[in-house]
Amino acid sequence: MIDTTITIPKDQKQGISSLELGLKILEHIAEYGKPVTLKALAELAEMSPSRLHKYLVSLVKLGYISQQSNSRYTLATSSLKIGISALRLIDPIQSAFLCAEKLHREYDRTITVAIWNGNYPLVIKWLDSSRSLNVNIRLGSQLSPFTSASGRIFLAFLPDQRRQEIIDEFFAAPPALPRHMGKPLNKSAFIKLLEEIREEKVCRFKQDYLPDINVVSAPIFDVDNNISSIINLLGQTSDTPVDKGSIYEQAVLNACQTATQQLRGYS
């Protein structure tokens, strides 16, 4: 006699397939970014329109999605409640720390996390690499908005009026002109640099303020598109290139993108 019993691996628990499929449909609607037609959703879910429609009827009935007058579907109140509740439970600093720690393990470079305290970046996490770096910045250090990579990113994304106030005050009597890639920057050149940083969402330093040390930094954004924190990677100039497209720049950008997705709940 042939044994037709289906054996489920011990580490794989059996669930409710129809529930899993319904939640997957919700994900497709959420990720589509705008109200979606039945035909387009059927293609995404790889289902026949008639079968998909039955799931949509139930989701509408429970308030998770709504059908608009043009027969397009979008998320509704019940989905929003779940999303808001989930966002409230996310710790933005912990998300940044976890991504920073992963970056540290994978690349063995000094990794720091900074937040904005209202006037300056503040270093709230410091992970040393196995390669000793001669720097006088440590956990709890306040950094300059003008002479640190973190500071320049925060400054670039501040509201226009607040950013201009800080810049005007500094350049009224600067202790020294800020430098970038070895070149001194006057006020107009510095403002142009901030515009580039805002566009690229990354800042690179090559021995500008730390001898023989390169730095690459990128921001983590919250659901309101404000900077939650910044991850910085520091390494010796000889073995840590931070040029555009370098592996270290991409690693920091990827880490910050991951943390941003966790805070926003979408990519």
C-alpha cells in the first residue's frame, strides 16, 4: 500500500494558505503606490481575476481595502490602523544600531551613529574596527555642522530658514573656512556643496579633518521624511576608498536604506 501522507518538516509549521494569500494581496496593494485595477492586481498576485475578486470582496467587507468609483482598489481604515500601530512600536534608534552593527561585522571598519541635538550632531554609538584609528572623537562627542560629514548632512536637510541662520552666523566670523576634498569653501561654495549632499543623500570626507582617514556618511529617514539618524563609516585612507560608487559608499547607503524601510514600513 502506498503511503500518501504529506510530511511537514519539523521546522516548518503549517499555516492557513488562504490567509497567507489574502495578506499577500494586501502587500501588493500597499506596494503599488496608487489605486490599482483588478487586472493589474491579478497580474501582480499571479491569480485569475475571478478568484482574486473573491478575496477583494472579503477585504472590502472587513475594511482593509476600499473600492473606488473607478473600480480601483486601495488601502482602507483597518489597514491604516495596523500600519500606524506597527510604526509606533518601532524604535528608530534601535533600527539604526542594528544596521550599524551589521555594517561593522561585515566590513570591519569603525562605524558610528549620530543624531541631531538641535544645534550639533551628537555621537550616540561608536563601534571600533580591528584597525586602530587615531581620532579624538568618541561616544558622546558633539560634532561641528561644518567640519563633520554628519553635520553637513543634517545641515543640508534642515528647513531652509534654520539652515540659513546657522550658515550666516558661522560665515559672519568663521574660525577657518570649511574644506572639502582638500579645498577651502567660501559661503556660496559651501551652500552648493550642501545642495549636492541633499541630492545624493551622502557625504564623503577624504583626509579633510582627520589625517589619513576617510569618512562616508548617509542619513536614515523616518516616515515623515525627516532624518532620524546618520550612519558613518571611517577607515584608513590606504584601504577605505569612499569615492562615488565605492564598496564602502554603497555599503553605508544600503544600511541606511534598510533602516529607512524599517521605519517607514515600505521601500
